[in-house]
Amino acid sequence: MVASDELTVRLSALSLAPSALAAHPAVSNPAQWKDALGQAPGVPSSFELCKTLVFKPKTAKTATPVPVVVIARDETETSSGALGKKFNLKDLRLATDDLLKEFFSLDKDSLSPLALTKDNFSRCQVVLDSTIANASAPLALHASSSEATVFLSGKDIATYLTSLETADAKVHVVDFAALKAESEASPGGVGPVGKAAPAKKAEDAKIEGAVQIAIGVKKELDFPTWYTNVLIKAEMIDYYSVSGCYILKPWSFTIWERIQQWFDSKIKELDVENSYFPMFVSSKVLEREKDHIEGFAPEVAWVTRAGSTELEEPIAIRPTSETVMYPYYAKWIQSHRDLPLKLNQWNSVVRWEFKNPQPFLRTREFLWQEGHTAHLTRPEADKEVRDILDLYRRVYEELLAVPVIPGVKSEKEKFAGGLYTTTVEGFVPTSGRGIQGATSHCLGQNFSKMFNISVEDPNLSAADKAKLTDPEAGKAYVWQNSWGLSTRTIGVMVMVHGDNQGLVLPPRVANVQVIVVPVGVTAKTTDEMREKISNACSDVVKTLKKVGVRAKADLRDGYTPGYKFNDWEQKVRPSFYPNSFNC
């Protein structure tokens, strides 16, 4: 099927029907596209290509970019400089693949006006070529794929885009021919004269669709772009269709697994047990502790509907688990003999309301561990807070080779509803900023009083108990702690150790500690010699694995040793010794 069911439904809802649909081999430029359509069956005898360009204006590093989506005939000259001047936008540049994936979940070869939906239209600035707006001739658009094309008239395209408009987001119809004439006529215009020419020449020199293996930017000059490029090119993450959520690929997830294994073994030595609580929490329970939840209120994601039916009571997805777990602590803790209660869970939490996501550092869903413990006395609780904080320090320093400083948060920065918060703070030399690594909180008795987690005071004598007129007076509220470490650890490690060549992984958490690359294989190498070299590499790997070294042989066909060296140096920075064995 050429067009997806979802795409067909969207068009049908507006009474729009494509004049034709076509499947063809993947295309990466207009010439290939036109040639592919010329060989596809059922294509209109006369049509034009419709191009969709996405530009990113220059913004502050902390600001969320607003992509400029330009929809025009293929032959229309769409000057980014003239557009920038018209809409008062600085330095319009073609958007990176990462930005396209974040906003549209597509690559540049699959973009079309149909990539705009109710979800992303208001986050973009949409510009439509005026010659398209009233055209009735068929135009070829990518059907959300470089291998599929849908044919719509210009009027239908305009109708579709107009249906997405909101009070704050409209389609801007632009006469590009007039815009070009105005810009060339104006002083300091962007015509092909003066100082603009070299910049245009440099822009034209870029090879469309070229693949760059290197990181592409310097860490010290463009830190945010460098960070993203390292994560993508080192195959740590991939973008997901929901903004602010990311796929953790095996290269990063194995790091998290090694952190899990180490930390889990250490907390079990402290008699902490693992458990799992549901991710949903009712609004009534969540709102019981207002001082606590106010700190998370803007970030709470709510489930309000099941299918088409509205829920009687909204259900929150946990931003943290205090309000999920503590009603059951009150149920389970009936006597001082039930103390201490020490539970940990490895799970994910959702914190929604923010505008500038960063992989591993600020994401809408992230993996972490959260420990929740209850103690009879404050000294017991205080000691555990420090014990856990020291384990967090060791995660960073012993596993990730990242120096951190343990300390106590200020009153304004402490955990909402807690007594005090301790933290390990890292430092990123490139940005000159500190970064929170992990936190261990003493909650005091605030939550135990709210959720009535109490026991009969074991220090009261029988005589003292007899004198009590109020049964509540003999209660001792427990002292509680909570502590958490998340996949933020991976982001901090990347920022501290990575360089302009790529990712640098500490050996203790690297999925592959040694990579063996065969060299000396040429077109003249016989099959017998190729097999001999391959077997020698495999033997080296087996020997290393026997002594506990995580090793792998890169025996991929079709790649030169130089390519493999560069590829692996971006991921882990190993050392290669190609002459260390004789074949």
C-alpha cells in the first residue's frame, strides 16, 4: 500500500482524494524522483514536483527552535536570506536530520506538506508558494516515504494546510518571485551581488545527501550540537516519534545495565530489596501531599481517556513514587519490628512539561532506580542517606571515571516536602557549568505524618503507656529516605570524556573493551588467506574473552580498515595493534 491508512484517513476527512498514488525505488534528489515517477505505472501524464524545505533560524542555545517549513514548486527559487528578512529571522539554515526527526519523525527525502499534522503545525512557521495555492494541476508529494508518492492539486494542498491552522499559527502565502525582486532591489539585499555571493557559493558547494562520518563540529565551539552528534553517530540513541523521548540503543543501554549490576549488588549489601509498584497513581492519592506534588505539578502527565471514553477520575503517570508507595508502607509497617523497611525499584518515570529536551539530561521519560526506606530513628536515616550518597559517588568515580563533589542542597533546592537533600555534583569543563549527578534525600517525618506511617513507640515503658490518655500520643512516626540515580549518568559521562573525535568510554562500562580489525586484505587476497585472517582475529577474541575482556572482531565485508577504525573510534576510542599477530 503506497499511502498509509492514517494518511488516507486525514485526507478523506477533508474530502480530499489523491489523483494518483505511486510506489517506486527510494529517491534522494529531484532528478532521481522524476526519473522514478517516469517509470512508475498510473502516474499522471503531466505533473510537477513539490519540494518541502525545512530551515532552522538562529536562536539562543537554550531556546526551542521554530522550524520554517517552505512548500514550493521544485523550480521556484526559495531564497533563505530573503525569507529571513521578510519574517525577521536570523541565519536561516537547512535543518539537520536530527531536527527533522524530532519534529516530523522523517528524513529529508520523505518530507512533504503531509508531514505537518495537528500535533506539530503550531510548533512550526509554514510558508506556501503563492503559485501553488490556486493551482489545479497535479503536484507530486512524498507520501511520508522516499519510496512513495501521492499526487494532489495545489488547491488540495492549500486546503490541507489551512485545516491545520490555529488562532496563533497560520499559513504564510509568499510570492517568491516578488520577494526575490524586492530583496535584490533593497540596499543590503540578498541578490547575487556584493558580500552575499561568497556565502551563497559556500552554501551551493554543499553536496545534497552527502554522508559525513565525522562528528562534524568542535566540542569547544558548538557544545550542544557536538553532544547530539556524538550520541547519534556513536549509536547511543535514536529519535522517537514523541518529542522529548529517545530510543536507548544497545551501545548506551549496556552502560546502564553495568551501572545497574554494580549498584544493585551494593544496595543489597545494605539489606535493600527490589520491588515494583504500578506506574499509575490516582489524583486523590497524588494530591494528598500538596507540598510534595506542587514541586512536580507542571510535569505530571495525566491519563484522561480510555479509547473514546472519558475516565471518571484522571490517573497520573508517576513523576516519582512517594505517593504511590507510601500508602502501602502505612499498611505494612505495624510495629517497630517491621523496621527498617528498605525497598528499591528499577523503573521509568515521566515528567512532561518542558520545552528544551536533551538526551539523557532532560527527557520526558527516563530510566532510574528509586529507593524508599523507613527507619525508627533519625540517626539510622541520616546514616543511610550518606551511605547511598557515597555509592553514587563511586558510580561516577569508579565506573564512569567522572569526578564529583558530594554536598547538601540549599533549602530552596531541596526535594519538595523533604527535610534535606544531599547530592553529588559534577563539572563539565567545556560549558563551565556544574551538573547534578544523583540525589539522596532525608524526608524526615513529613511523609510518614501525611500517610500515617507510625508504630507504637518502643521506648515507652508500660507505666508511661498507662498514663497516656490519647492513644496517638504513644505513636512514633517513622523517619524516611528516598534516593535516585538515573540514565543522566550516561549524559554526564559523554560530556566530560568525549572529544572532537567522538565518544570516549571508560573500560569498566564499555560494551566492547577491545575491537580486533583485520588489515592487509585487498582485492588480490585469496579466499584462503581471507579465511585465515578472519580465523586469526576470532582466535584473538576468544583468548581475550577467556580472561574476562569484552572483545569483538569486526569482520564486516565491504568496509576498509580505515573506515572501521574511524567508526569504532567514534564509539569507544580503542587502541589498534594490527601487526600483533602473524597470519
